[in-house]
Amino acid sequence: MKIFSTMTSLLLFPVLLFSCHQQITTDNPTSSIDSLKNIIEQLKPGLGEFMLQFELHHDRLAKAIREKNYERANYETDELKETAKKIVQLHITNEKLQQPFSFFYDKYLKAAFENLSIAAENKDESALNTNFLALTNNCNSCHHENNMAFVKIEP
Ligand code: HEC
């Protein structure tokens, strides 16, 4: 019996040593940075959440244009720009996006946002209407290109 327990301790010793060693390696700076990176990834809002912000400001922009509230139209355009900037800065993506968001930002949003800002500053109702329609079409083109054609944004 005594012999058996001595044998067991001798066998267990390397196992314990090995598991301690495992813990020590997780304390190294590289793996700590990796686990922090993981946490950051988990805390980032998903693309769908930013899209809901797009929808909100898109609809408020429509209302502002209808009511000829140019200051509000300018503000809502800025909010759309800010939302897009965050998606780019945080490198938000998901399995549906065929390219990085910044690619589609340049293709579909950048010019539309700039034209809307200029139109709002000039209180140009007809340019606001034209560019708002262009923006809505571009939202839908990007949905089409990224397997989301069933999310149809109405002007
Ligand atoms: C990069 C191309 C792209 C552009 C540009 C884009 N979308 Fe999206 N949109 C997506 C993708 C991809 C999804 C699916 C997100 C997901 O998987 O949760 C989506 C989803 C949505 C949804 C559904 C969100 C939900 O959870 O119900 C809405 C609403 C939406 N977009 C609105 C807009 C509006 C408004 C615009 C224009 C101002 C716009 N999107 C521009 C790619 C785009």
C-alpha cells in the first residue's frame, strides 16, 4: 500500500509540474494581449447594430428633408458619417461582407454623404431630394451585393 502511494506520487509529480507550467505560460505578455484582443472583439457592436443606427438616421434625414429642416438634415447626415467612420475604424465585419466595409464605404456612401452635406448647407431642397434617393439606392445596392437583398430600405 505504501509502495503504491509512493508510486502514485511519483507518477503525479510530473503531471502537477506540467499543469503549473501551463499556468505560467498563460501569464506571459503575448497571451495576455491575445486574450485582451479576444475580449475587445467580443465587446465590439456587430455590423447589424450599426445598420440599425444607419436606419434610424436615414429615416430622420427623410423627415428633416420633408419638413425643410435643413439644420436637422445636416445633423442627421453627420450622424450617418460618424456611424460609417466607426464601422471603418473598428474594422467591423461579418461573414456576409464580401470585402472590408471601407471598400463599400468608398463605393456607396462617401460621395452620397458629401453631396447631402453640401445640399443641406445650401438649403437646396431639390439637391437634398435627389441625393437622398441616391443614398437609399446605394444602401440597397450594398445589401444586394452582400447577400442582404431582402433588407430593402424605403426612401
Ligand atoms: C457594406 C454594404 C452596406 C451598406 C453601404 C449598407 N448596408 Fe445595411 N446591411 C449590410 C449588411 C451586410 C447587413 C447584414 C448585417 C448583419 O448580418 O447583421 C445589413 C443590414 C441592414 C439592416 C438590417 C439590420 C437589422 O438587424 O434588422 C438595416 C435596417 C440596414 N442594413 C440599413 C442600411 C441603411 C439605411 C443603409 C444606408 C444608409 C445601409 N444599410 C447601408 C450591408 C450594408
